Amino acid sequence: MYEHTYIYTYIYTYVHTYVRTYVRTYIHSHIRTYIHTYVHTYVRTYIHSYIRTYIHTYIHTYLRTYIHTYLRTYIHTYVHTYIPTYVHTYLRTYIHTYIPTYIHTYIPTYIHTYVRTYIHTYVRTYIHTYVHTYIHTYIHTVTIKEIDTPEESTISAYTDGSKSEEGVGAGVVIYYGSNTIASLKVKLGYRCSNNQAELLAIYKALEIINSLNKDRFNPQTAVIYTDSRVAIDSLHNINNHSYLAEETRKMIANLDRREWKIKFSWVKAHASIRGNETADRIAKEAARNTDMKCDFNKIPKSTIYREAEEEAMQKWQRDWATSQNAAATRQYFPTIQHRARSKIKLTPKMTAVLTGHGMTKAYLQRFHLIEEATCSCGDEYQSMDHLLFHCPNLSTQQEAFQQHIGTWPVSKEDFASKHQKGFSDFVNAIDFDDIQQTDQQT
Ligand SMILES: [Zn+2]
């Protein structure tokens, strides 16, 4: 029993202790060490090495390959295939389809629409406006209606102009029935003409009528009374393009468009017609009044021409009177007015006759071109007077001229004024060359 107990105790204790200690120590230590070492080393090595390698290899190789290959292929394909195809297709489609469509559809449509719109609208408007306005203004107004005897009208306008030493003025008085509804006094520049004053009065009367509220006047009829025949005639005369005539015609056309019926009537001046007397008085007041502001100062062309001509004539007259060389000419034209009135055509022969310069042997001798001035008839001095009045070699021409005139003798002044035609014929019938050459032959 003891032995049994002992062995049991020993085994139990020993085995227990040993195994436990050993196994524990060994296994724990060894396995731990092993696992630790192995796992650590292996995993580290493996994972680090493998994964690194893998990633390296994979990424490097794969991506490189992939990217290089794929992208290259893709880009290549895309660029080479897609783009040309696209561009080809697109451009073809675009060019073939769009442009013809554009050309065939858009342009004709555009042109059609544009031209239609342009021509229809613009041209129509232009023609309408221009032609209408123009015709209305210039052709319509040519038919200025004139009445011989005063007739009933809603409005009666009396106009008058006045020009005197004191100045130029225009007067207007307008009646509605027998009531004065307007009167106007206008001052013109002192160089303006009487006809301008008459026309300005008419224009102002029309302007006042145009400013009236037409709905208040029924029927819209007006008669313009003037004592100036010249004013009415200058409105009638389509060749008269003076400023006031044109403006007055335009105003008449304007009134016509506004359905005013305008007529003109000439009245005798100073015949105790109430309206005419009033207009005359107003015009004279305007002409006389030096304080009034000048409303109109367009000088007529005729005045400018006349003034220029008068000035030129005065200068010419001064030169004429003092000239030493015009003695021969003054016998034919004592003053510049005589010369200006003359219609004698200046041929070389006529110029020689009128000035005494040229065409005679006396003239040539005077300038030492020849020594002797002997005429072919034997007279020793061939002057212009000798040829015109005394030379027997020209007796045919002299007699024809004297017969033409009838009474003889007459002055050179009369040749150039009363007998211009006969005198010209006479002078032009003289062969001045021949009468010199005859002399040289003898
Ligand atoms: Zn002679």
C-alpha cells in the first residue's frame, strides 16, 4: 500500500511537474519562438517581398503595358480613325448639306425677304413720299387758281407790299366773314424788291391760314386778294424759282393737302376796297418803321446782278472818260451806255474801224512798218476815214451804205446806234487786204 502510494505520488508529482514544466517551458518557449520567428520572418519576407514585387511588377508592368498599349491604341485609333471619320463625315455633311441648304434656302429667302421688304417698303415709301411731295409741291401748285371777280369764301385775306425811300414792308389782314381775325406787319431788308414784299405778304397770309384750327372753318375756302399782278404771275410762272415763289407754292400745296381750297384774286389798288386799304396801310407802316426787326432779307438775284452791272458800268465809264487811247472809239460810242446798248458784232474788221487800230496803211506807217501811207487811189494818206468816206476805190460800198441809211451824212454815233445793221454790212464789205495790195502792185 505504501509502495503504491509512493509511486503514485512520484509519478504524479514528477510527471506532472516535469511535463508541465517542460512542455510548458519548451513548447511555450519553442513554439513561441518558432512561430514568432517563422511568422514574423516569413510573413515579413513574403509579404514585403512578394507584395512589393507583385505591386511593382503588376503596377509597373500592367499599367505601363496597359496605359502604353491602351492609350496608344486608343489615341491612335481615335486620332487616326475617329477624327478623320468625324471630320470627313461632319464636313461632308456640313458642306454638302448645310451649305447648299444655306445657299439654296437661306440666301434666296434672305434676298427675297430683304429685297421684298426693302423694295416694297423703302422704295414704296420713298416713291410715295418723294413723288407725292414733289408732285404736290411742284406740279400741283402750278395750278394756282385765280378768280376774276371776288367770290364768297370762309376766309378773305388781303395782302400788300410797299417799297419806298423809307424802306420795304409787307401787310396782311385776314377776315372771317366781316370780322378781322388776324393782321400782320412784316419788315424786309431795304434792298429787297417790291415784288418780294408782295410775295412775302401772300406767303404770310397762307401761313396764318395754315395755323388756323381747320375744324372751326367750314367750308375750308380762302381767297387771297392782292393788287400785284406781278406777284400772281410770278406764282403762275413755273420757271420762276425765286425763294419766295417756291416757298409760297409749297405752302399752297401744304394747305391743299389739309383740304383748304385756296384761290387768288387780283384787286385794283386804291379803289377803296376795305381789306386792300388796310393791307396797304400796314405795309406802309412796316416800310416806314425803322425800329422794327427785319423779318426777311434775302436779296433777289436780279438786284445783285443789277448792282454788279451798275458798278461795272460806272468803273468802265470812269476809265472811258480818262482814257487817252479811246478817241476813235468815242466818236462811235460817246458813253459806256452807248457801247453797252450796241449789239454790233465785233469782227476783226469792225474792231479796226471802231478803234482805228490796224487794217489801214496810215496805221502801219504810224508803227514804222511801211514808209509811205499812199492809198491805191493815189491819195497820199490812207486813213480809216479816207476809206470809209472818201476813197473812190470803195465808192460801191459807200453808196450802198448811204442808200441803206437814206439820209446823208450822219454821225458816227448814229452808225453805231441807229444804223447798226447797215454799218456792219458796210464795214464787212470792205476788203482791207485788197486795198493795200493794189497799192503795192502799182
Ligand atoms: Zn483811197
